[in-house]
Amino acid sequence: MDSKIIKYNIKSFIIVCIITITFILALNLLKNQITRFGLVTIIDSLKSITLTRISLAFVLTIVYYIILGVYDFISIKYILANKIHIKLHNIFLVCFISNIIGNNLGYSMLFGGLIRSHFYLLYNLSIKNVTIILFFASLSIWLGFAIIYAILFSFANTYYMPSKCISIICIGIILLYCILALLYGGKRLTIFHNMICVPNVKIIFIQIMLGGLDWLIVSWILYTLIGDINLKYIVLLKSFLISQFISVISQIPGGIGIFEKTMLYCSKTMRYNINFLAGLIRYRVIFYLIPLVIAIMLLIIFETMNTIRKSKI
């Protein structure tokens, strides 16, 4: 048997094993999250807010995951110099499942990346190409974080030095990335034997704007679900950015507990507000829990259909 085929089979076997473990972890996390809050608490929390707000939160959640799919579309169409043809709905399906499971399990680059690799290998993308796609998506998200954070804290009426220093670093990263685009934008470079097209200024502008919009949308989901309380959106956005950053670097699955505690710490006036606490639970349910259920179901359907298709060959 050809050595390349053997290597491919070994890689495929390893990825399938890891996907199986990831799937089991996702199911366990789902069980733990429901147990943590209690099914009755979850239902009561959803009942205690208007249907309009819940509907808006669901719509915004869908928009958020569509934008994540756009990152992959841009990187496949413009960044990779290879002629890769994947249907748009397949790209969004892959992104939806991988991002949700990655976000919920922590180590999103690992778990989300493995699921992406598993799916994209079926569409004849190499692992190196998948790595480039993952890097572009992650870079887009954090560039968005950088632009929003820089705008909020550079001109904010605060003398808290860590926030000022981080905002300066954010501005520096954005400027450096834009300078690289001006120097090398549109040029093709060979990195790790892959031909890559360096994003031009137009792509980078779209990348930063979409990344910033991502953070605004996801924070607005929380703001929508909190309900009618005396809290300005800008104040919540500042707390949200800090809380999300801490929960991401903690790598705790879904940032569960860490995100909520940091939000309560940053929003001192809301610490004992029952509507604020209920809003955090609603946010956890609508943005994390329900999409996780849907992603697991889609993963089961996809793998079942893939198995049936292979058995017919």
C-alpha cells in the first residue's frame, strides 16, 4: 500500500477518534450545564422575559454565526491561492458546528479546529489549508476585539492604566497589520509549501469591520436578554469585553462561571440585581446551550449520512 495512503488513513483515524472524544465531551458538557442551572430555572428564566426580546436574541445569534462563516468563505476564496470549490452552505454548516462546539468546550482552536479539519478533509482541503483558515478566522475575531476595545478605552474617561496600556497595544496591532497589507497586500507568498495571497487593504477593512460587528452583536444579545434595567449599553460592553477576554484565556469550557463572575465583578451596580443575574442565565442558555444542542444534532446527522454514503461506495 502506498505510504501516502497509509499516512492519510492514520491521520483520518486519529481525527475520527478525537472527534468522537470531542462529541462525548460536548454531550457531557450539555448535561453538566443543564444540571448546573436546573431545567426548571432555565425554563422560568426564559418565561420571565418578553417573546420579542428572546426572538431578537435568537436572530442576533444566527447573524453572529453567519459572520463566523463569512471569515471561512473569505479565507477560502481570497487567501488560499488554490482553486478550492466548496458550496457556501457547506462552509456555513462546518463553521456553525465547529465554532459552537469549540466555544462550549474551551480550547476552541483545538476542538473547533479538529472538527473543521474532519469536515474540510472531506472537501479535499489539506490540514495546512485548514490551519490557514483557522488562523484567518481567529485573527479576524481578535482584530475586531482590538478595534472595539481601543475605541472604548482610549477615549474613555478613566485613568486605569492597564486598560489604557491594552488599548495602546490594540491600536499598535491594528496599525502593524495595516502596514503589512500596504507593503504585501495582494502578493502571493509561499509559506510551508502553500501559496497564500496576503490580504489587501480592502479585505483587511472587511475583516476588522466584521470582527468588530461580531463583538457588538454578541454583547447586544446579552443586553437584549437582561431586560429593562438601568444600565447603559456602553457600560455593559466594557464589562463584556473584559469578561469574554478573561473567560477565553481561562480555557474553561464555555467560560462557564468565569464569565458570569467577571461580569458581576465589573458591573458592581448590577451585582445584586435579579434581572441582571437572570439575563446572564438567559444569555448562557440562548447563546451557548441551545446552539450546542442543535450542533450536536447536526453532527449526528452529518456523521450518519457520511457513514451511509461510505458504505454504499
